[in-house]
Amino acid sequence: MNNARPLYALILVLLLSPFAFSQKGSAVELPMKMRGSMPAVEVMVNGKGPFLFAIDTGGQGQARLDETLVKTLALEPVDEIRASDGSGANARVLPVYEAASIKVGGLEFKNVRAPSRNYNPRPDLPKIDGILGFNLFSDYLINLDYPGKKVRISKGALAKGPDVISFESPNGVPVVEIGVGKEKIKAHIDSGNMAGAFMLPAELVEKLEKESEPVTVGRARTVTSEIEIKRVKLKDAITFGPFKHESPTVTFPALGTANIGSLALAEYSLTFDQANRLIKLERSKPAKAAAPTGEYGGSYGDRTITEENGTLFLQRTGGPKLKLLPGEAKDEFRLEIVPTARIKFVRDAKGQVSEVHVLTQQGAWEKSIRDIK
């Protein structure tokens, strides 16, 4: 998904070797900490920590280690692996390290091999020390309860029912069938994708009925390339299991398979049973935040602008609240924590604030349209 991973799942060409695990307790429950809209938990690695690891259902393999953690633990590479972003081009070689032990609550996974690179290129997101991949939990039920902010791992099996759907796992990540208007397509369930709620192939978006014209919202860096990201609101609904998302805002293009990102998953409690290829879905829309004040305040896609005592703050879904300082011109601001970052509000023909533009570290403007209720 984004950031150095950042918005899309890594497609690893070579799978990592198997790992051993030992179990201390039949179930664990951990607080779900958010890294933006991506779930994360605290873990111990080689007896040290705690370290913050994001959970990426769109990530192959068992784990990944940030390059700073590799230095902290003084690990030596044991192998290397080729990775790409799903586009089939620009493969990149990553070093592989072995963690003797990764403890997630009362569960211990031994001899876990993990590739490494920089997973923290964005200063507006909490730092993570690594990523737990989907396959780490292949022998367990793992429940990502977004509304309840809990992660539960246990032994057992799901029983079939109206809220349980099947999934495929051709490349080590969960793939389900979703409905987009009259079309049926395959989509990754990707908790590591913070780019959008639903990411669709551009050729599919062209055929769908839309409520507005597509808008370029920025550029996204994958592990090997950079792409232009667009967003549009559909008239067609998206069906995910027994649930329907009416008039969804979708992001495109998806690299390869369509993608259900963390912004859509935020409404769900999902339980994965990898042994039986089943997922249980429970949906509850999160409570709405208090209405922001001032002419700039409001929701802009996954960004929210609020005003407190005359000071503006910017916050992405699940991320920290960042203070804005006045810039050099009207409607321009900068981040207190990153003075080089620029934020610019754009007005429509009536003089009303309609968009916010954010200058990224890569020198590209990310554009977010204001949500008008």
C-alpha cells in the first residue's frame, strides 16, 4: 500500500521460507493502534521492544523489517528477494534478514525471514518498525476489529453463514469477488493500502456511471515506481460480501488486481480463517466526528481540517493531528512538524474553499476535494 510500501501491496516474486512457531496461550487480544488508516500492534523482536508493527493483509510472506530496526538489532542479511509493485515492471532486490523470535502478545513465531527497506518515508504518519504479513497467521484465526480497535488471534475455524464469504489466495494474499455495478471482479483485501477505499483498474472505471468527473489527487510511490492517482464518485454501487456501498468514491488506477483498502475496511470487523479460506464480515459505520468550524474546516477525502482557538490542524484518517502555521500568502499554510511541507486551500468561482492541496516530499501536489454535505 503507500509511503515506501505505500499504497499498494508488494508482489514478491519469490516467497520466503517457512517458519516455526510456538504457542503460549490459546488466544490473544491486543489494542489496535493505527498508523494512518492501517492497523498496527506492538510486538517483541529477539526479546527486545516493544516495537510497532503494522498488519498488512495485502503483504506476502510473514513479515518485513524497517531498515532502522535491522540496525538496532544488528542483524546480518541471510538472503535477498526480488519485489515489484504489481505492474510487472521495475523489479527491485531487497535484502532478507532472519528474526529469531517475533512475539505477538502470547504467541511466539520463530526463525521468521523478512525483507527490509525504508517503511517510513512520510513524516505525517507514526513510525513503524516493521510489518506483519498475512501468512504469519496462516495457522490461526485473526480478527481485525476496526470499530472496536482490537486485534484478536486464536485457534479455531469459521462456520459458514450469510456473513461468511470465501476467498482465494493465489499469491499469499486474500482475494475475494466483489460487485461493481453490473460487473463482477476480483479484489485484494489490503489493510496496508491507505490510498483509497476501493482501488479499481482504469479500464473498468471508464465503463462505470459516475456522479462527477475524475480528479487527480496526487502521486503515489510504490516499491519500484511512481504513479498518478485519480479519484471519482460512482453512481454504481460496490457489493462486498453481503454489504453494499452506495455511491462509493473510488481511486484508480489499481496495479493489476482491484483493491479493497483500509479506508473501506474501517467500517468492518473481519475474521480471517486461512485454513478454510473463509472471512467473516461484520459492518458498523464509525461514529461521525464533531463538525469542524471556520471557513477551512471540513472533510477533504481522507483528510480533515479542524480549527481550535484560531489554530488550524490537519489530520488524515487514523493519523496524528498536525498543527498548521500561516504561509506566505492567503490560503497557504505549512506544517509545524515539517516546515518544508506546504498546504494550499483552493476556492471555487463563488469564493468558497473547495479543495486542499498538499505538497509532498517528492515535489508533487496531492489534491483532495472538500466533501459537501
